[in-house]
Amino acid sequence: MKRIRISRCGTQLLAQSVPRGPSCPCTAAFQRNNNHRIQARLQSTAAASLPLEQVETELSETPQPIERHQSTTPRRAPLVSIPSPHPSAAKTSAKLAALRSRLILPQRFPLETLARTLVHPSADPDPNFNNSSLTVLGANLLGYYTTEYLLSNYPRLPMTVIFAAQYAYIGPKALATIASEWGIEAAAEPGGEIDPGLLQFKRLRSGEQMPDALKRRAPRNWNVTTTHRILQSDEFGAAFRGPNPQDLARKPVHMEEAAQSFVRALVGSLHLHLGRPFVKRFYRDHFLSRHLDISTLFDFRTPTRDLSRLCAREGFEAPVARLISETGRLSRHPVFVVGVYSGKDKLGEGAGSTLDEARFRAAAESLKAWYLYKPLDVTVPSSMEGEEDTSKWIPNLIDCGEVIV
């Protein structure tokens, strides 16, 4: 199958053209139509406050760089009435240039696109000027890279643990924390006169009701199976699917929703402008570099029974718990160390104040040792995209699944 060039379809998501020339007649026509839409938008918003002759004069003049010795400031009247800053204002924003430097992005990444990633649909409902389309692309990329990393490096993880790990890596709270660490500041109120380097969204005031698109609805049936969570839920296994970004147009949202939309939109814009290899390096440096102890995500209710079923399924000998050591049996704080053995092989051990507690912990450690198995050589599927030489591909382990009791 012939591969589609990303430069042909990438312009569907970008309102501003790339500084280089168009690569095809379709792209040139799209850019001409987009420029006409921008001029029509400024004319419609500025006509209420300025005479028609003055508006035409403002649109015909090309913006000139402001010299340091000039004491006059450029007129902002046409930009006040538009919902978000004009794309041309991104070139003179010190906050955008500092953000691009902090994230170590190349200079060829346009500041206009970086400014667009900071505009939430609640601030500007026009999909050509907000980050709704880029958010969808970035969310799919983050979900794909996180899932393939977990399934390739930990092929025996239960689905519930995979959902929890994905939420810890790219969940709303995690993305909002990442945006805060990047130094993103939010504007008090969106508008055309503010700095384009600020996160722009319509704030949810105290006492206001949350939009229906953000409300979590309980599932109809409380006994939801794992298969239903895989097929009918989002990438986090929740019964509530995330809202469509464009459904939040003109609706107040909280800071967490706006921050996560910016991070996802940034990943999507990087994929369109800089390509897949750069996005994978960016994802590795800013997302996978965050430490996550997956062993703390397990929650076993009956570890002894689960371990017995696992040994029976894999053909191992039945597990037997044996006391390894003890101290202070007749004191107020006794400690027992119990090990679980399958034949002559020790599966795990645990310590507790009672024999039953130590046996349960030993069984839980044995199950964790099985589920947290990690192959030595791992090759993720996305590393072979666009590669002609596939001899480096190492097939990943496909486990038969978790133990079902």
C-alpha cells in the first residue's frame, strides 16, 4: 500500500501555514481560503468599533517589527473584539519563545502553531483557531505509544493494571501536572488583546454548574466485565468516555481540562510539523521518564486462590506455604516470615504479624513476580513504521492472559 505523505493531510488540522511554500495545489488553495477567512473574521469583529475605512486601512497594512526606540504602541483596537489573539501576534511573544526554548523544540517549529495549542475551544469556538483537532490527534498518539510500551515490556499484566498504568502516565491529572512543570500560565479571561503565550480558556467560576460533557455518568450495569471495558470505554477503562473537544465550545471548564488539552494538542502539532521520530523522543523524555512503580497498582483480594489457579493452569506443582523464620511469637509484636514453594522452587516470601498475613503477602509477591515479568530485548511495533529493513524486529511475547477465578 502506498504511504500517504504527512504534508498532504497535515494541513487539514493546521489553520496557519508552515513558513515554507505549499507542496501541492490543494495546500495552496487551502491557505488562500484560510487567509480570506481570517480577514473576514477581523472585518466582522472590528466593524462594530471602527469605521469601515479605518478597518480596511488596518487590514491592508502589513505588521512591522516594533523598534526599541519607538515610544508609541501598535493599535490593538481590531484585536480586542476577537475571542483569541491574532496568529500574527505569536511572532512577538516572549512567552512563546521562552516556552519553545524550555521544551528544546527546534526553531523550525512555528510559534503560530504553538500559540494555537494554548487556545481551548471554550475560549474560541472556531475549530480553525483552537486546539480541538490537534487534541484528538495528540490523545490518540499518547494512547498508542503508552499502550504499546506497557504491552511490550510487561506482556503478562492484567487489563485492570494496564488501565491504571495508562492513567498514571497520560491521565488528566498527569497531563495537568506536566503542563504545570513546563511553566504554563493561564490567562484570567480569554481575549484578543492578551499575550498568546498564556493558556486561554473560559474559567468555571465558583458556584457554576459543570457542563454535561464533563460529568461522569455511572454505567447502567454495575457488573461491567473486562471485555466491556476494553471495547466500550476509553483508554483508561473508565465507563465515562472523554468529551469531544469541540463539544466544549463556549462552555466554562476547569483548569485541569484546559491544561491536558494543551499537552495533547502540542504532541499532535509536533507530529505534523516535526514527524514521528521527534515525537517518540519527546514522549520518551517527558512521559516515560516519569517513575511509576507498577507493583503498587495491584490489588489482590484472594491471592492464595489466584496462585493455586495459576499453578494449575501452567502445569506447576501446587503451592505450599512454609515458615522460614520467626521472632517474638509470645511478644506483643511478633514477626513471621513465610515462603511459598512450588516443589523445590521458591515463588515468593512475605512477612507479617500473623501466619495468615505472612502467607497472604507471600502469595501476593508470587503473583507479582509472575505478572511483572519483563523480557530482556523488547521491540515496540511503532519502531518498524517506515523501515524497509525489518530484520531487527523481535516478536513480542503474547501471554495467555490473567488468571480468572
